[in-house]
Amino acid sequence: MDQFTLNLIVVGATFALYFGIAIWARAGSTAEFYAAGGGVHPVANGMATGADWMSAASFISMAGIIAFGGYDTSAYLMGWTGGYVLLAMLLAPYLRKFGKFTVPEFIGDRFYSGTARVIGVICLLIISITYVIGQMSGVGVAFSRFLEVSNATGLYIGAAVVFAYAVLGGMKGITYTQVAQYIVLIIAYTIPAIFISLNLTGNPIPALGLFSNEVNSGAPLLQTLDQIVTDLGFKSYTQQHDTTLNMFLFTMSLMIGTAGLPHVIVRFFTVPKVADARSSAGWALVFIALLYLTAPAVAAMARMNLISTIYPGGVKEAPIAMAEAPQWMDNWSKTGLLKFEDKNGDGLIQYVADKEANELTVNNDIMVLANPEIAQLPGWVIALVAAGGLAAALSTAAGLLMAISSAVSHDLIKGQLNPGISEKGELLAARISMGVAIAVATWLGLNPPGFAAQTVALAFGLAAATIFPALMMGIFTKRINSKGAIAGMLVGLVFTVVYIFLHKGWFFVASTASFSDTAPMLFGIKSTAIGAIGALLNFVTAYLVSNATEDTPAEVQELVESIRLPKGAGAATGH
């Protein structure tokens, strides 16, 4: 059986599973559409949260960006995992006890302001749409290679799949689909990693193989990789090259941005009680760790395999001839995500750090998906990775679209524009808004502003500067009033968005062919790291404005006190 047919069978089988689950778990009420009826078991919710969390950025792009960035890009690992601990410990149980459907609803009730709720909706929409661009980009990458269609066609197919099960099933359908998607993606990620670790180090556990000796050289894998990349003129793999300030702020932005992601927070509204929210957070950490402990090994081994392919006799010897390029390079070059050109006319593929002499261009996002082909693993493993990459992208896209849909239908339409809307009308509005969100996300995904992980990092910065401070102050202090919260969110949002646009050069170029950063303006801070500064400005602004204006009403202070009490639960009611 040829590889294309095998890919089609495996991917088709997983899609059929998702559709079947969506039909079985069709939402019949707003409670089921927004919060799965509040009856999801903690273990299942932990698995669904893991799938929701481990997006295309985690599955497809993270290892790729670490493969080429080395130590400097390990901040993605530290920030995303550390941020989930913040979310699990500081926010999830309290928001679950509050017992509402959405993050903007909490902001509106806690800060007793419809304006605050609308600003929460605006922040959520900007964050979620930015985030979903990365997912749709990942869908296009996976489809374009494994189903041999164009990137645009892949996006349209992915959008249709998400539309079918997300619009039909709502949060209930998404939850149980994500359980299936987690199983698919974790198997797809770990099996190739085990094969490759065995090939390179003889150790079947990738996380341990990373620190084992490389089979051919007999030296530690990382030491060997360091030597190889520096011989080619690239920066060393295991040393820090970025500024400490940027690494610290970037890690902080990812951490507090994680804790402010609305599509992950809403997962904790789907369990029966507060204790279950804590339990499902613990299970989610276990499920997430299975991939995140493997990713650094996948990254290093992918870089090693790539270089070994180009220089089969070692980097001191001549590279392979273009006419002898392996099949996987031909396959990926058809997608436009891998390019090689003979600049000096010698017929060889020169892969070096010097941009003028380098003849190979590799998109970061292909490394995990191409790894099994590079390592010449069996065809069924390649097909499994295709299904896993799509599962990762589609699961998070569905969660984000759910957050967008609920913000529009529940917070904007029911909460502000038409409070008397019937449950049936609200459910219809939710489905229509999700359909519109899918269309917008697909359109934006055709021209993403960077690699999947980079685009997602911008979303985390926006969440860090807006949602996270509002939630933290809403739960842990009684002093912050509506005026302070509104001012803080606006300052955080405007500052972060303007800085990102200035740093990316988007204000001055109407149609940008290259999305490389301009020179950082504020102490050398990059756009992906600015969210931490935006969060600080949010906190300071909210505090100063609150202290200069009236006290928080007594009933709101009592509400804050009741949220922090470690008992009670109540189902998510939406009232």
C-alpha cells in the first residue's frame, strides 16, 4: 500500500471517529453547548484539557522552533508548563466555584459593569483569533504534505471538519472529541520519538536518550550536536544567546498568558464541583507532561537527523548532490515549506549558517511531521504522525472557537444586546457566531504572521496583558473596582497591541512579504516578550485608578470573599 493511501485511511478513520462522537454528544441546551452540562469526569476533563492545551504550536511547531533555536527557545517549554501550574493552582478552582459559563461573565459580575464585560469580550476575541491563526496554519501544513493538497485546500478541509463537530456538539461534543484527539496525538508523538531515540542513542525513552551517548560517535548526543552545528557556522545548541531580560520576560509572558487563556479556563466549568476542577487540573498536568518531556529530545534528534541527511559522511565531508536528495525532501519541497537552490552551481546542497551561501531553507513547522520520513520509519508511523498533527491543531481550534462563540452569543448578545433572548435563540446565535469565527480564522490562517509557535506566542502576550491581571485582581483583592479594572485592561491591551504592531513593522507596510521583526524599541524587548510589561502596566493602572475612585460595593466584596472560601460548588448556571 502506498504512503498516500495509508495516510488517507488513518486520517479518515480519525475524522470518522470525531464525527461519530459529535453526533453522539450533540448539545441540546445552552448548558451542554457552553459547559457540557457540567458533568464531565475529572480524568476525561484532564485528557480533554491536555488536547485543548497541546495545540499545533505544541505538537507541530514547538519542537521545530527548539530544533533550530536551541537553548534560547526552551522558554516555550518553561513558560507553557509553568503557566499551567499557575492556572491550576491560582485560578481554575475559584473560577469554577463562581459557577458561570465564561471569563467575560466573571469579569462583568465581579467588576459590576457591563462595560467591563464587553472589554473582556473584546480582549477574548483578539486573543482567541490570534491564537486560532496558528492552529489553522498548522492544519494547512499537515494537510498540504500528507494529503498532497495545497496549503489553502488543507485549511478549507480542516475548517469543514471543525465546523461539523464543534457547531453540532458545542462544548459537550468538543470535550469528548478532545479525549479521542488526545489519545491520537500522544500516540502519534511518542511512537516516532521512541523509534528515533533507539536509532540515535539505543535508549527507548526519548527524555533519557537526550542525555545519552550518540551511537555513532560514542559522545553525548547534545555535545555531538553542539559540535556539528558550530562546525557549520550556526550558533551553539546548548548555550544562551538571547538577552537574559528577553528570556525572563518571554517566559513570564508565556506563563501568565497561559493562566489567562479563556479557552483553557472554560474547561474547568465542565466538571461537577470545585474538587473536580482541582483533580482534573492535576490529571491534565500528567497528560501534558507526556508530550512536554519528550519535545526537547524530538527537537535535538530532528536537527541531528536533518544534518546527517545533508552530510551523510559528516560535516567535514561534501554534502549530498541535489540529484540524490532523499524522497522526503522532494515530498516536502512540493509544499513550498522546504526549498533548496543551487546558488553556486556545484550541484550540491550546501547547508550552512551563512545566508548568502546557504542553499537549504526549512520551515520550522515541518520538523516534527517530517521526522519519521527523515529517520526512514515505517509508513504507518508517518500516517500516525499526520493524524496526530491534525488532532492537535483541530482540538485547540475547536476550543478557541468555542470560547469565541460563547463570548459573542452569551456575553455580547444575551448579556448586553438582547437579555430576553430565548435559550433556543441563544443556541442558534452561538452556532452562527462559531460558523463566522471559523470562516474568519480560515481566512487569517491563509497568511499567518509567522510560524505557528510564534503566532501563538503573540496571543499569550495579549492574554498576559489583559485577562490574567483582571482575573487575579478579581479573585484575590476586594479593592479593585470597575473603573480600575476597565482602565487596567485597556492600558494593557492598547500598549501590548501597539508595541507588537510597531515591532513587527505592520503599521508601515500595507502588504508585508516578510514578517521579520524590526529593531526592538524598549530596552531591546521583543514583541513576543512584551506581554509581561503589559501585565505590569495593567496591575499598576488598576491599583492607582481604584485608589483614586470610590470603594468596591459591599455586596461585591462579599462575592469575592465567598469565591475564596474552600468549600461549596454549584453548577454552572449562566445566571
